Amino acid sequence: MKTLIGFTGTKQHGKDTASTMLKLWLESKGYRVKIVALADPIRNIGEILGYTERQMKYDKNEINFVTGLSFREFAQKFGTDFCRDEINPSIWINLLTKALCRIEEDTIIIFPDVRFNNEAEMIRSGNGAVFKIHRGVNDNDTHKSESGISDELVDAQIDNDGGLHELFRMMETISVLIEKGAYDE
């Protein structure tokens, strides 16, 4: 059975870092782990448009010469404003569901970019858990993808104000809960 773990929170709060740390903890204990981002298809399209890996992962505010947008702006406009709002609010979940079928059954899957209620509901309906990462950073981004998910869809909040060492210890605690089967059927 696949175990699903999601991280939610606004940008720059540590979702990707927490996902990587949790993956390292679990792999060190012999588990098969895969990080699958809901934004992976958007990144694939971004590559076609000339966005570099650096722009898509680390320098998301650098302007791309083809689109005239930063990758963050492109992902918000294309991924949310166009694909989710104009085509289908579940478009990325539908693509993800297809991709999940190709992942081995005994894999722990970590989603580092849960931004909408229907994404959290998909994870929780698969007996997964969603953790909210919060850090005392406010950048005033008012895009709907930064507004967060409903509190009732969050299993626990992780305060990420203590530095990398403290975040690493919190991911160790989550890995212990996963080992004990806290998120299995």
C-alpha cells in the first residue's frame, strides 16, 4: 500500500526542504520514497518554454526571456488561473492519479506543494496526512495559490522558525509516526 504525505504552506516556508529531509530519514530506514510534486507537469511545460532548473527550483522570481514572466508568475497564471480555473479544478490531480498508478505499491509518496483543498482531500482520502509548514515570513503574495487550505484538512502544523536542525528533528518525528503505521489503513 502506498503511504501519502503532503506538505502545505505559503511560498518560502520550507515545504521542499521538509520533503527532502523526510525522504532522507525514511530512506535511511530502508523505505522506498518518492517525492512527486503536483507542479511537475507545469515544470515540464516550463522546460519547453526555456525555464532552467535553477529558475524553476531556486530562483523562481527571475524573468524568463520567452514568456517575460518569472517561473512563479508563470506557474500561477498557467497552472492556476488558466488550467485550474478555466479548464478543470482537478486537472493536476487527474494527471497525478495517472502517474501514481505507475509507482510501486509499497512506496511512501511525498507531495511538497499542496496548495488547494481538493489536493489535500485527495491525499487524505488515500489514508494520507497533510502537514502545514509555517514560518514567520510574510511576503504579501495575494495569489489564490498562496491563500492556503482549510484548517480541517491539516493533520498537524509544523512551525519552521528554529532553523534547519530543528526542522530535521521534526521530520524525524514524522518518520517515526509513519514507521508505526499512523498513516496506514
